[in-house]
Amino acid sequence: ADGTMRAVALLAILAMSCASVALAASDPKECEVCRKVLGDVQGSMSKTAIKDKHNVEEAITKYCKKTKKDSKEKKLCYFIEPIKREISVPTSNGVPADRICRRLKKKTAEICSIRYAEKIDLASVDLSKLRVRQLRKILSDHGVACNNCIEKADYIREVRAALGKDEL
């Protein structure tokens, strides 16, 4: 009976770990910036030019030079510039951007950790459900500084005042 309980416990642990791996792999936001950047690079090239890895490397450099300074794309460029060859070879062989990003993630996890900020629909969102970090972001986007905010309720009050939505 003791051996059976151990086997059941082991199977339960194994099932939970497989489920968590499957959930992590199905995250649609994973590698979203990497997929966009590599997709844009591939989309900017002709079918004949993309076959040459040197052309792909030049396209990556050109793309990274034209990105805005504080953008997520520029942050990704910081990671991919030194490893252009690891991107250009599979790209020239016709490997899709999402597969290249997954391969790069195995070597440098930071590549897939870069994500776009979520857009918050302020008209329908329940402010009490947001995190303090998100409330601070809303305030900074509206140019409001909350120097006396200590608790979450303080931030919520300031957001309501900044948006002119006291009824929320």
C-alpha cells in the first residue's frame, strides 16, 4: 500500500509538471518582440536576398539602427547584434522567425523575456484589480506624480482624480 501511494504521488507530480510546461509553451506573448523583429527583417528582404546570410546580417544591422532609442525592439537589438550569425544562417535556410526565437531562447533567455506593455482599457477596467506598478504607469502616462502615495488605495484615488472618473 505504501509503494502504491508513492507511485500515485509521483504520477501526480509528473502530471503537474507536464501541465505547467505545456502552459508555459502556449503563452502567446512569449518571444513576441523577437518574432516581430525577425519577421520585419525577413519581410523587408527579397526572396533572393534572404538566401544570403551576409544580406540577412546587414538587414538586421539596418533594422536595429533605425529603431527608436527606448523601444522594446532596440532592447532586443542589444541582444541579437552580437549573435547575428546565429540568426542569419537559419533565416537564409528558410526557418520561420518563431522557431529561430525559440532556438535563441535556449541560449539566451533574455531574448524571449522582452515583451510589449499591455494596453489597459481604462473605461472598463476595475482599478482595484490592477497591480500598483500598473497604476503607477497609468499615472506617469498622464503626467501625474503621486509623491504621497503609500498604499494601493492612494494610487487608485489618484488615478480616478487624474482621469476625472470619480464614479469608478
